[in-house]
Amino acid sequence: RASFFRTSALFYIRTTHAGNLPLNIKSFNTSNVISMDEMFCNCKLLKSLDLKNFNTSKVIYLTYMFENCSALTELDLSNFNTSKAEDMSSMFENCKSLKTLNIQNFKLHDTYLDDMFKNFSPNATVIVNEYAYETICQDKYSGKKYVKHWKVFCDEDE
């Protein structure tokens, strides 16, 4: 099931169970989106995703966004602006095939992170900034117990 709306006034996107659909999302205007909750949840056949054009500056909810995307092997979210995000719980839950996840520009100030990396790929490398790494590792429900390989960058702006 995929729910897409005219993208010039898009506030909410959900593509639940759209794993076998060809997703052409390069033209999406996401500048007004406030919830990407479950956007790609259960897209079990989705192998790659290019989200470089996504504007996430107003997004508050990223919960379950990639949950059960069990075929994804690489995900680059380095362009995501998460400064307004309040909830990222279970965002990468059950992403068991990921080899690389780039979240190096994530801002995690007062963000709910429960189970963000639950049942995450045991061999994946997560690229993250120093502040986000510390925040994730301090949250007993998010990443420290699930992610084995971290590549931490110092963030000059923090």
C-alpha cells in the first residue's frame, strides 16, 4: 500500500508495504513534511534508496521509517536535517542487511530513540558524529547494545 499525495503540499508520506513497487521519489517536494513515520516500513524487497533530495528540516516524526527494510544494504542519510525531530524510535529496527548507514549529520537533542537500532544488522558500520554517538550510547534503549561497528566523526559545530 502506498499513499502519495500531490507533492507541492505534502505534509505526510507513508509507503507501507510498498516493497515491490518501483519507487521514484527524486521529484518529491518534502519541504513541508512533518511526519515520515513508517514511510518505508515493511518495504522488505527495497534494496536501494536515494534520499539525497529529501528536505527534512520540518520533520518531527521519523519513527519506524525504515523498520523491516530487510533487503536494504546501504543508506546515506547524511543530508537529513533532524534538528526538529522529536521521535526516531525503531527507525532502523530489523534492518538486517545494512552494510553501511550514514547518519553523520543527525542532531539528537531531546529526541526519543527507543529501539532505534533493535535487531540491526550485526555487521553494519554506522557513520555518526561524536555528539550523536554519545547520545545514542547513553540511551539504554537505542544503539549501544545493537550496533557493533561505529565510525565516529568529530563535529566542529557541536
